[in-house]
Amino acid sequence: MENTEQKSKKEVILVTGGSGLIGTRVIDQLADQYQCIGLDKEGNPYPHPKAENISVDITSPDSIRAALERVTYAYGRDIASVIHLAAYYNFSGEPSPLYEKVTVQGTEHLLKTLQDFHVNQFIFSSTNLVYKPTSPGKKIDEDWPLEPSWNYPESKVKTEKLIHKQRGGIPVVILRLAGAYDDEGHSVPISHQIQRIYEKSLTSHFYSGDLLHGNAFVHLEDLVDALVRTVAHRNSLPEEIAINISEPHTYSYEELQNEIGKQVHGEEWDTFEIPKPLAKAGAWAQDLLGDPFIKPWMIDRADDHYELDITRARQLLQWQPKHDLKSTLPKMIQKLKEDPEAWYLENKLKTPKDKDKEKEDA
């Protein structure tokens, strides 16, 4: 007998990390067409109003089974797509057992439980940082060597390999995402770079890597569009595929410095390369310069350069980014100028007043 509580005839989509920056916007785009189910940790203060929200501890097989039992009871065992965004991330660069427990083992627990369902697609959000860095002008395609250099991308590579071995009959798409940002910032490296120049801090004039190198980025709206298109093309994609999602052009650190300087202070920003040993000295990076954001692991990676070949995304997803980082910087900085306190709060930055108070309390 059909379960009378199965209240939706829409195809089902599971979104882990459904209340996060990306997950919320993905559900916004998909909820009218699909029955979206957000899976997030218990006590989630931001349940999505257009989705059923189920609490889950991604590190617990029992919790995952209980959550998916609820899915079965209400909607059956057919799942159009699982968009797996939940992962551990810490910008401090410090080792943590949570990379293994949340990102790697959590994915393993989820995949094992999903073997009892008919899953049309499993999307894993990876990162461009899994790749071996390149040099300007040499684009990274999906067959480029993997060479992660710190804990976060290492956990993504390990999880990609696990998915390959344990996906069973579930079709898989690995999206290797560039760093996300939007019109308000919402990018740790970019917001800190803007903050340093806005405050005219000494560190804003120095860089420990090659000024002509840079990282790949993608606007949050384009990233969400890529996820939505991946779901829409699920029946035409290969059984297992990796796809780069990024803006095609990578701006150098120097280009971004100059653009931010012009937008904030009306002038290009003088930036000088400094030797790594000097940059890594604790007195230089923290005590003398007062910038605790700068970590030794960042200095080690400062020369890394990423620019991605997105041919596969264009061909398989008919996806093309509509935004550009350099063109978006004026919007970010305009919001900063309109309400600095709100911008700092939105980007989880300490204001100069906060820093002064910390010094007084020390």
C-alpha cells in the first residue's frame, strides 16, 4: 500500500549543508520544480522555508539512516539528485581530525546508506585546490595532476577517491569549484584583501609570493547556476565525471591590489614582494604587523597559481559564467563604503574598534 504521507509528486533532491551560503541558494533555485530536502546539523537556526529540513549528524551512520528513513517514509526511495555540500573547512590551515571525520567518513556513511535508494545522481562539491598549481597562461583541465598542499584540499582528494571506489551504481559528478564570492564579498581571501587596503594596514603593501600569480574564483550566482544545470543534465552525463567550475580568467594578486586600491582610495596600490623567510617570521606576520589572518601555510602557498579550463562545463552543462571578479569588486566596495560596520559583520571581520578594544582588554 502506498504511504499516505508521501505528499509530493515532485522528484526529490537532497542537499547536505542546505542552510549554508551555497545550499540556501541552490534550494531557492530548485524548490519550485523539485521536492527539496535540506540535511543539516541539529540546531540549525536557518531552516529553509521552501524545503523539508531534517537534522542529521553527518559523522554518525545511525543519524544518517534515521534521516533517510524519514525521506523514505515521506517521499519514497527515488532520489533525483544528492547535492553533497557538507564538509569541514578551517581557514587557519591547522590539522584537524574533523577533515577525516566530517568530509571523508561523513561522505562514506552517506554513500553507504544511499545504496538502498534509487539515486539518479550524486554531486560532490570539491575544490580547484586539489590540483597541482600551474603557471600563468597554462590552464588546468580535469585530467591535470592532483597535488593538494594542505588539509582542506587533501580531504577533498581523499573523498573523491573514496566516492570512485564506493559509489556502487550511483552516477557521480565531481564539481571542482573555484573560490566563491558574491556582490557583498563572502570570500575569506578577498574580503581580507579589501580590509587591509581599506584600513591602509602595512601588510596591504607586501606579498610573499609572485605578484603575477593568482587564484581562480567564481561568483556565487554562477556557481549555483552550475549546480542547477548539473541536476538538469543528470540523464545525459557520464556515469562518473569531474567538471571544473570557474571564471575563465584568473586575475593576478597585483591586478586585484590595484583595482581594490583604485575603488577604495582612488589610486593604484603599491605592493612589494618580500622574502618568504621574513614573511613567515612570527614578529613580521603577527606581532609587528598586527595581522593575525596571515598564516605560515598561506605564505608557503603564496606562489601557487590556478586558472581553470572550463571547456567541459561549457560542453556538458551548457554553462558559462556571467560574472567577473574584477568587474564585481566595485559593487563589493560600494557596499563597504555605504555601511562599513554592516559589511565587516557580513564578512565576519573585526572592525578597527574591535581590534582597539581587544588591545585595551589585553
